[in-house]
Amino acid sequence: MTPVAQGSSEQSLTPEDDFRAWYDSTLPRVYGYLLARCGDTAAAEELTQRTYIEAIRSRQTFQGRSADTTWLIGIARHELLDHFRRQERDERRRIHLVRRAVETDEGEWQASDERQVLARALRALPMAQRMAVVLHYLDDLPVRSVADSMGRSVGAIESLLSRGRAKLRQQLGEDDDE
Amino acid sequence: MMSDRLRARLRALDRPEEPSPAFRESLYQQLARRADIAAPSDLPWTAPVAAPVKVRAASGRRRWLPLLAAAVVATSLAGGLAALSTRPAEQACEPALAQTLAEAAPGIDYTYTAEGIIDRTLTLAGDVPVGDGQVRLSGRHSAPDRTHEQYLEGKEIALIGSGADESLRIGLANWFLSADAAPERPWRTVDATIWEPEWPNLALLPRDRVAFLLQGSTEPASAVDWTALTAPDGGCRLTGTIVPSPSSAARRTITVEIAPNAALPTSIHEEWTDYQTQIGAWTHDVTWRFTPSVEPVVIEPPAPDSVAPPMFSAEDLETSQFSPRMTIDGLGGAVVDVAPGDPDAGDIRVTVLEIREDTGYGQTVPFPGTTFLAVKTRQEALQVIDGGAGSLSWLAVSSDGAYGVPLAAWRIEGGYEPVLDARLGLQPGESLEGWMHLVAPITGGVDMYWHLGGSTVGPSLRVKLRSDPVIGSGEIDGVPWEAVAYEEIGRLCTAIRERPGDESGGGAACGPRLMPSPGIFPSMSGEPLIAHGVTSEDVATVRLETTTGNVDVSVTTLANLGVPAGGWAVAVPSGAEVIFFVGLDGDGVEVGRSVGPAAPSVDDPAP
């Protein structure tokens, strides 16, 4: 996958240009993916940084079988999962129970009430539920894959999804029509 | 289907987002250096390459450098080291020294002052080094202005409930990134939010101890296998090996140099070996050098309510972050549902069994106005707790309610993980019980409350410093009741409760904290009918003039609340209605009265 800098197809691109174009074209997708799931810009930036560092570190593994953005999103998902696990551990160890609220920066979401509502609802979920919901509903992973990713049983994931849905319904003010 | 609708709604979140220009550019610069983009064969975005990635010297201008640097500082100080500050001069150099220091009762009457520099070399095994640099810690610890830590039985290292936030609040110490690492910003404090929870932490215990703790870890100090060697100069060198995980080959080797007759270690060196992470092996080779001083530091008492930074405003405290909120006044318990979306899960009863106010902890001496507390608590899972919900922490709220400060994590003596946790398998009927030892850095007193906050859906527990004085009790139709007096901010109140310590029950009567004399502030509960209230201190007896006769009740002094007032409570005889509440002094002379529900009025005059 070779992104071409816009308006420069007839020019001889330097490696820097190539890198810049690749970076500029992929960054919004990667950052958007992480921001949607983290809900705060600080974490999204941190994970974005990790994603790109890891991508560069392991670039030999990119075989071109998927779009480079897809490849990056795959790395981002791993970083996100690690982030969630850390957060879940935080919850369990009651570390920074209130710090998260201080860190929360909703600036990115001000433009859209609906997205803000969704982001808040997602953030309100206990971390395990949030992981399950994100992986299943946002990333479209089958329950089995979610279970594998989270190291839990399928039944446990279904339970988490059920509770996550209920909580989201409550947060979003939706009726239970399931 | 709900699932489809939910999925569709959530998808609204999923779209490209532009990060801030500053972040975009900063990250680009980092990546450009890292990727060595000048070499075409190294371009992963054009084609996979087989050639090894060039290794380039790390630059200090890294966004994550403060993060990593801070981590290394912390880890260099961690690793299961116990307290090291109170080494007696005659202490022999032997492996037991480490534990001896940990166990030593605090008794050194000086204030710890230290400065140090860490030279750090952190290399990420593989092609790309992460970076290197220096981190400097300077400052001094001169106040019991943080959560009090204690060593638990079994030599387990005490846990810190939070990471960098607290580190940055320890005494006057701050973490700085050195000029070598960030030339354009010579010195700055490390942003606490970039610390990661699994990183160890440094705790400076109040005045008399230095401890190196594994933040968020339950790693016991006993896991350290120490050897000791007497140095030629008469000092002592302790070398310890920590095995963080039985399933891993990872080791931490720590060498502590203790100079002759020194009360603090002069250096700590730590190496990590065989640490594998998801992105490769981490090696740490860190030396922490102390410049200790044991000269007394002048401690200036903090101004009331000015010690704690305004971490959370009163408005914050009222947000959903702390809801649902439950309140326990004094001793007693309340149930909170930490999983309100699930009727079958999440109910926890939190009970404050005992609150002991100490003048000090060990031989530490609190500031004027600082209160040491020992709070015995019990948390019982009435339903299944899972999903990580229900973890608890404490907040101290200033006396005027203007701000709150996170304090100790929930602590259970002699046990790990004092949290409600699904993976601990806390099931209905099981409970955890133990003592918390807290230091209140802000003005102690009846106006101050402790808040127990929750995480995603957290309970909030408000606990008074003292148990409320009982001003009356009895039993009606087999149901025991008691009336207590308590303070709220600026007010003095009485309330009826059902035993034991249950908050449910009748209403509350409140009068001003500084009560005018004479003052009678009565109230009536619902069914059963109980009259209660507060009075000025010159009222010895309250007489209820009722439709069926008079009822006298003695007033209980509330001097132990620090106010010149009294409280009283009495059951109203069945069928009677109170016409007047009359205050009588010690000689039975009326000093004031207040109308009751049956008092004649313009609309309903007396016959």
C-alpha cells in the first residue's frame, strides 16, 4: 500500500513525503478508532502513539494482505485491549477512582451531542462490560473472539454483553425491546 | 432487536477524527526519527522489508520520555524494599537488616530530607531503543500530608491506592525531567496522568520512614532474597533479588548501599533481567543516589483547610461519579448498589464498626488540626459483585465542603486486595473486615466528613469523625429506636434511627450550631411519634405539654461535640398531641417554649 501525496503524482516523492502522506492518511482513522472506544483524548493520544510505534517496530510483519489502515487498526486494537485491561485492573484495585473523571476531556465530543451521549454511556460501563461491548458491537468481533481476547468464557462474555446492554439502555434512555 | 439498534447507534462513534495539531506534529516527529525515513528500504508503508531496522541513538525529545523516566525512577525505588530510613547505627550488616528496618517501630524524631539523581539507561531489546535520559527527584518530606501507610503482618509491603498523583503530592517532592532529556523545556513536573498504574511508586511515610512500595502490587517483601556484605568503609551493602512472578524468569536485582552510621541508604541500584513485555524485553539499569539529611526541618503548620489541593470541587462531589451516594453517620452501615442496572448483583453493605481518633500514629506527631483516624470497617457482598464494580476509595472533604481530596485506599489488615472484586469470588454472605488507618491533613473536627467514593458506579460513604451521641432511646411495639445528635455544616441536628445504626427512621431536627439562649428546636418523627430536638445549654429539661398531660425529658449535653447545646428525645404517649415544648432550667424554671403541632393558632384557636 503506497499512499500518494495529493497533487504530487508527477513529482518524485522523497521518503519523508511518503511517510508523511502515509501518516496523514492513516492517523485520523487510527485516532478516531481509539477515541471512540476510549472516550477521552489523553488516552486516545497515548494509544495512538503506541500504535504507531509498534507499527514501525513491527513493520516487517506487514505483508500487504490487508489495507495498511486495517493493519494499523489491528495493532490499535491490541493496544486498546491492553489499555482496557489496565483500566480494569485499576478498577479492581481502586486506583485513581476519581482521577479518570479529572482526566476526561470531552472536547473532542462537543460538536456532537449524540456522540457525546454515546461516549458517556460507554464510559459509564464497568471496564469488563465496556471491553465486551466495544469488541462485539463496535469491532464486530464474534462472541467467541471476544471471549478469546478477554480470556473469559463465552458465557461470561454473553453475561457481560447482557449487562452492558442493560446499562447502555439505561444510560441512553432506550426501552427494553429485546 | 435492541442489539442491532445499539450497534447502529454506537457506530455513530466510529468515524475518523483529527487529533490536535500539536499532537499530530509531535507524534510525527517522534515517528520520523524512529523510522529513519531517510532510508527508502526502511519504509514499511511502501513495502515489507527484510533488512534489519537501523538502531539509532535515542533522542530525549520524546513525548513518552517523562512517562518512562518516571517509571524507571519508581521502579528503581521499588522492588520489595522495605523501610530503610531508621537504621540504627549499630545495626549489623546482615540480610535481616532489610526486614528489621521494615519492622522497626518508628521513633526517629527527625524529618527526612533527601535529594537524588537517577541516571537511567532504558533499552528496549530489539531494534529500537526507547530512549534514555535522566530523572531527578528533589524535595523533602516534612508533613504527614498523605495517606498513612503501614506495614502489614507477614511483612507484606503496604500498598498505595494510587500512583503518580500521590507521588506528586508526597511532601514537597516533585518529579522533574532533566534538561538532558528535554532541552527546550529544561525542567518541568511530570504530568501525573501519564503514569501507569502498574508502575511502582514511592511512598514517604510520615516523618520517620521511607518505604519503597510496589504500587498496585501485592508483592510481599518476603519475596526478596537478601544477601548482605559489609563494605570496607564499615557500611553495608544489601543485595536482594525479587521474583515478581513464579511463571516468569524475570528478576529484579537490587543493591542498597548503606553508609556507616547513616540513617538512609546512600544509593540504590536496580537491574531488571528477562522482563518480557508485549513489545519486547525491557532492561533497567538504574542507580538512585541519595543525598540524605537528617537535620530537622521546620514544620510550619498548614493553615486550616489549605493543605489539600482542590482536587475535586463541591460540584464534582455531587456529580454522578459519586452516586449513588449513601451516608453513614457515625457507626453503622448502609447498603449501596454498585451495579444499579442489575437487580441481581451489586448490593454491598458497608459498615463502619469503629472509628478511633488517634493523637498520632506510632510516634508520629500530627500537625495541629490534623487528625489521625483508625476506622474499622466491614464490607459485605449481599449479592454477586462482578465486572470490577464496587471498588472503593476514600475522599476527605474539606470542612466547608468546597473540595475533596482522595485519601487512603480501602485497606484490610493482613490480607491482599482489599477490594470487592469478582475475581476474588466475593459471594453473597462473604465479607471483608479490617482497619483503615488514615491521616486527615485538613482540619479535624466535627465538620469534616470522610467520603467513600466509587469507580464507575461508585458508592459514596460519608462518615463522621466521632460517633453520634445518643440522646434518647426506647422501644415501641417491639421496635427499638434511638435518637442521636450530630453536626452538619453549621448546624446541629437530631434524628431518630432504628437500631443498630440504621439510617432509616424518623426525621431530623436541626438548629444552629451556635445556638441562641434560650433555644428550643423541636421536631416530631412520623409513626411512631417521637419528639426530639436540640436546645441551648441552659435548658436542662424539656417538658412536652400534650393534650393528655405533661411529659418531661432530661436534656443530654452535647459538649462532646464541642458545642454548648443539648439534645433530647422522647416517645409521645399514644393518642397525645403536643401543644408546647417548654424548656426548663436546672431549677425547673421555664426559660423558653416552642409551639407544638396541637398549639392553638389563628386558624384553629384553643377552645
